[in-house]
Amino acid sequence: MLMQKSTDVQLGTFVFTTTNYIESIPPRLGRIYPFFAVTSNCIGNYQLITTQASAEEQVLTEEDLNHILSEIENNPVFGRETCTCYIEKLSRSGNFLDAARLMQGLRDKQVFLSPNTYNILLVAAGEGNHFDLLSPIFKDLLLSCNFLLGQDSYSNLAKAFSKSTDTIPLLKIVREVSELTFPRSATVINRIISGFAKSGQIDKALLIFDHMKDLKCKPDLITYNTVLAILGRAGRVDELLLEFASMKEANIVPDIISYNTLLNSLRKMGRFNLCLVFLQEMGEIGLEPDLRTYTALIEGFGRSGRTEEALGLLDEMKRRGVRPSIYIYRALISNLKKIGKFELAMNLEAEMNSSISDLVGPKDFKRNYR
């Protein structure tokens, strides 16, 4: 049955005005309907504009909880949508624990809401320092989308832990998520590590990595490459070298990404002799250097004044059939001029101009090297 718009209704602590058309309230909802009339344009065909009850008035009693869960069984679609709205409202109004209770009741009935709702709960839990509740929320989030989370969810998890100094809840969630998602655990844990690193929580990211070694799901090549990149960006080269050695000990063969991360980090710290050692190691295991490899080395040697070695690497990459980039030429030309080798710079510039169409340029980088 439909009722026409423009009627003000007082229901408990809420006053709402119907707009357009809304379905009549099912008799069984009775006293608890205010818990469903909580937002505008949120519940399917129920178009509501509500006045907001104060946060203190929005309290979820045990009786209310039972009524809401019962309604989900009677009307799953309506119940799920309205629970979503109510949980979001409770979280945003500061009544996070009531929202968590309702979420627990839904979980017991194997009812899962939208990923957006769980992301809101993650943020609210972190802001309220409810770190012990982050694990069930994140696990429900994983189940709600069949373990296919967007990067924003991993970012929200990391941000939720940003104020935490207790490592126990963090390691608990890693362990429980690993058990829940096995055998796909490595993918999920890798993204958690990346999320913490991107939020600036490097030590927590590394703690998760170390804890992962004790789990059934062990670090894989992507895990190690992620950790190498984290340590490289932080300038922690000695730790990077240790992890590079440990991945070999774990029988994980480094790939081109591993070596490029290592070489790029070493050249930034001016450790060029080690760069040459690892470049030789690549050849020994049959791993061909690529454009990124040569770019890091040529730029590093050239900037440090070791232009002969930089020019030698340029010749080597051409012999190997690796197309140089215009950036390599420009950097080398600039470095040669800085140390007064103008004739060499002019010759290299002429070579660059004569082969400009064959060089890797900005468009190639956007397409192939993102």
C-alpha cells in the first residue's frame, strides 16, 4: 500500500516528512520504526527527510536489537538496507559500540552489509580507540566482497591503527585474517603491509612482515618486493640488503623488480660498487637488465662524476638491444657539461638528436613503465 507525500509523522525521537511516495509502515515494525527512518534517500523507495535525534537518544536496547534482527528474517531486503543506514548513523553520531552490537547480531545470522558500511565502522573504531573490534569488522568486510577489497579499505585499516601503540590487536588481526583467507592469505596480507607503509607506519608494516614468517601463509616474492621498496624509500639500505639475502635463503628467487629496487636504493645512497656487484649477479643468474636498471645506474654514476662508467653502461644497454630513453641522454649530457667534458657532451647530443625517433620518450613511459 502507498501513501502520498507531505505528512509529518512523530515516531519516537524522530520526526520525518514523507516525500513523493512511501510504503506504509508494516504493523510488525510498530515501536521500532524510528530505527529504520534514519536517513534521507537511503532505503530503496522509502524517501525520508528526518530531523536528527541527539546522539544520546539513539541508544540500541536489547529489545530493539532483537526486533531489528527479527525484521531482517521477515523482510531481508528492507532489513539489510535499513540496518546499513542505522549502523552508519550510529557510527557517525558516536554510538559506535551499539553499531558494533548490531553488526555482531547480523554476523551471527550470516548477514553482511555493503563494503562502504564496514569502511565507516573501521574509521569509527580507530577514532574511538576500539582496536580490539577492528579484527571482526575487517573480517566481515572481507567476507562481504569475497576478499576482493579496494585499496581504500586497506588504507582505512591502516589509519584505524595509526593511534595504537599496542601491537597485540594488530598481530591478532593479521593472524585471523591469514586463517580466514587461506590459501589466498599472502595477497591480502601483502596489501595490508602496503597500506600501512603508504600511511607512513613503516615499522608496523615491517612488524606485520616479520609476523607473517611465523604464519601458515609465508611471505612470497611480492611480499619481499614490497618490503624491499619500503626499506629503500626509507633509506634503510642495510636492512634492505639483509632482507634481500633472507629472501634467497627462503628459496625465493629475486626477479627484475627485486634487483631494480635494490640497485635504485643503493645508487641513491652512493654505494655504486655494490651496484656493479649486483649487476654482475643478475647476469650470472640469467636475468637481463631492463630500461629501469640502466636508468638507475647511468643516472647514478653520471651524477657522481663517474661518467666513463655511465657511458660504458649506455654502450652496454645498446648492445643488449635495450632502447635508451631521452632522459638518459639528457642526464648524461648535463653531467658531462658539469665536469667540463664539452666535446663528449656535444657528440652525445648529436647522437641523441639523430636517433630521437628510436628513443623511449614520455609517451612510452606512460604506456609501458607505470
